[in-house]
Amino acid sequence: MSARDWEKRVLTTKGAEERVTEIEQELLLASRLTALREGAGLSQRELAKRLGISQPRVAAIERSQNVTIDVLEQYVEALGATLEVNVVKGRRKTRLLGANSDGSKSA
């Protein structure tokens, strides 16, 4: 079986499309977290020190392994930013987490 045939077979397997989308989202999150840290001029080691965790844990966060909203919020705040989580349905956008218009944090 050629690599092309194997790829076609794998991608037509039930659930493959959803898994590919999930992997793409994980890679996108990982690249964006890394870009934010690098944009702040911090190494993984420096960010780990700010967060009070190990450098390998920062690397794991950036690979988006077992990352909770709480961990993402701590990561982003250590970079001097605020995490916002929104739900978008059609044209309607509902904020779940982040600063309110008055500057207070929503729960």
C-alpha cells in the first residue's frame, strides 16, 4: 500500500475528520501560546519562574497537553495579559471569562 493510499484510507475512517480538526486546534493553540511568550520576550524558563512551575510544564502547556482554563489564565496573566473566553453563535457573542467593560473580572 502506498503512502497516498494509506493516507486516503486513514482520512476516510469514521471520526477521522473530527480528530484532524482537533489536532489542528491543538497545534494552533500551541503556536499562539508560544508566539505570545516569545512576543513578551520571555524564555520558557523565565515564564516558568513567574508561574512557579517547571520549564517542562511550560513546554507541556505550549503543546496544549492537559491545559485547563485556569492554567491558560495563569499563563496569559504571567505575560501581562488577560484571557477572554467567548461563545459565538451566529452573530451573538457571549463572554464566559475575562474582563467586563468596567474592568472587573467575570467568573
